[in-house]
Amino acid sequence: MNCIIASTSTLYEGEYLAYLKRPVERLFKNASEILFIPYARPGGITHEEYTAHAKNGLSFICENVVGLHEKINPEDALSEAQAIFVGGGNTFLLVKALHEKRLMTTLRNTIKKGTPYLGTSAGSNICGKTMQTTNDMPIVFPPSFETMGILPFNINAHYMDPNPSLRHNGETRETRIKEFHVFNETSVVGLREGSWIEVDDDDILLRGVHSARIFEPGKKPYEITMNCSLKGLTQ
């Protein structure tokens, strides 16, 4: 596999995909067309608006960015894609669309055969075993919480540490992940803004500028530093 699985597409006060420019250039260097999946629709924008946004953001590497919704046969388009980008938005909406269009398995198989894949936010959440550790509101009801499983663990994108200066007594991200582990055995990677996971052949590496918070069932959460392998996190 050849993937970049990022917490976010845009850093605070940054340009869309700007912090990922160099790794994305390497990832998509041989692609003359990038297939964009716009189903997550951030803020409720249309598929056309989202695709135009992605096309502008990827113009530094490829001018030919095409939305999957434009294809007559989406399954064939996925299978034959030179490169794939799934952007952020609402993970429930994205997963619902992929299951109802019967594309989740096709997407997984296409990535596993080596097609370069870029996922950000919701597009990263679907790389785990399930979408159950997303932060998104359940605005729709997907047929299944199961996702691609190209990673042997789940992602919590946009992971945030507790801020002691805020007078907030509600649940932290860590609390919610602990709640998940009461009923589930899947490990979770808390991926902070500015960091991403790089899958290169058989290795899974943490990249970027921050450590990641690791949650394994029955264990105390711990940190791993950038460039460390996540390959052993298999539960």
C-alpha cells in the first residue's frame, strides 16, 4: 500500500493541503488524474463545490482532479484510478454513501493493490477498522460502522489534549476513547493536527511534527514520537 493518512487537510491559518505538499508530491508523482471522493461534504457543500476546492488545492501536483460523482460507473472508476483522495467532512455521511453505493470494498481493494491514497480527517477515519472513534455528529445513519480496515487500528483525527485553562467539565477525547474500549477491543491512534500516518509497502509510520497518543484496551495511554512504526499496533 502507498498512503498518506492525515489528521486534517488544513492547519490553523494555513492553506488547504499546504503542510502536506512535499509528501503529496511524492505520493502522486506518477498520476495524471486524481480521483476525488466528495461524499463527506463539509458544511453541507455540494459535491461539485467540494471537488472544485480539492482541484484547486491539488493544482501544485495535478490539474486533472475528477469527482467520483461525475463518473457513470463509480465502481469501475475506483478500480481503474491512478490516485485517490478522500477529503474531510462528516464521517457518518461518507461511510453511509460508500456502503450504500457498494464502494467500500472496492476502495479497500484498490488501495491494497498499490493505488496511491490520500485521506484527510473523515478520509482518514475510514482507513481504520471502524468509524466508531470519529468526533462527528451522527447526522445520518450508515448501514454499518465498518470501514476499510487498511490499518489494523482505529483513528481519532484532530485529537486534542485537555486544556487546563478552559473551564470545561465535559468529556475529553481520552474519556470518549476509554468509553469506546468498554465495548470494543480495537486500538486507537489519537492523531494530532500537523501529523499523519504514512503507509509504505508493509510499514506504517508516524510522520509530521507531533507525537501521537496511543490507546490500547486495558492499558494506560502512551505517546509515540514521529518516525516511529505503528506496525505492531495490531489489536
